Amino acid sequence: MNTFEHDSDNAVSTGHKWTPVLRGDIYCSPGCGGRCKKADYDKAVEQAGFVAAALGYGWKPHISENLGWHYEVTKGQCTVTPNRNGGFTACVRVEGTEREGGQVESLGVIEAQDMEPREAVQKVLALLGGRIARLQRVLASSSLEPLELQVQ
Ligand SMILES: [Zn+2]
């Protein structure tokens, strides 16, 4: 599955497989071939900008093409995407780290939904905070004490 990260400074040009080409009301790249509509692109750009503005400083809209025009708004490792019901999903994805020997340690993915993008982000951050608090309790409950205190 190919996803084209759209560069609005390079909107109407040719020559690259994932560069969208405007022909009438179709705005689609050769690599996609889904006959994506210019109106859908315009709508994605408008909605991404609206959501980014609603979320505030640091949130960046990203428009992508993959058999249709899509958008997401990101800050750090949090991504907000629109749902089919008109609401939004906020997702925090904590990348796995590879330990010695190739074992991958994953901290996971947390998602929350709401009809309002700010509420969705607040919910997912609350879930993340709850997970961090649980991890801190696990850490504290299993901590090592100095050896001299364990004798007798
Ligand atoms: Zn397309």
C-alpha cells in the first residue's frame, strides 16, 4: 500500500509516480490510479486545516493520497484522523525499541474516539497518563532495596 505525502508547494506537476495530476475534476497520481477527485482533495486540505487549528500550536496537517484523499493531523507521536461517523480518533503510538539480540520491546498503541478532536486527544492523553501511572506503580512495587536493610 502506497501513501503519498502531499507537498502543497508542488501541487500540480508531472513526472513522478506519486505526484498528482489535475485533469478536469480528477486530481490523482499515476501511482494511485483511483481517479481521485479534486473536490475531495480540497475538502481534505480544508478539514485538515480546520482540525489543526482546533488542536492548536504544533499540530500539523498531512494530506495523503491512497485511492482517495485522506488527512491526519499530528503532533509528536499523537495522530488525529477523521472517523466515518464524523468524529475523530486520536492515537498515540509508542515505537518499539530493539534490544540486544533483535528482541523488540513494544510499549504499544493507545486510541480514543470523540466527536470533537480536542476531546479525542484529551482522552488518549488521559489513557496514556493512566498507563504511565500503572507502570510507575509496578516499578515501585518491585524496586530493589539496599542489601543491608534486608538482612534479619
Ligand atoms: Zn488517486
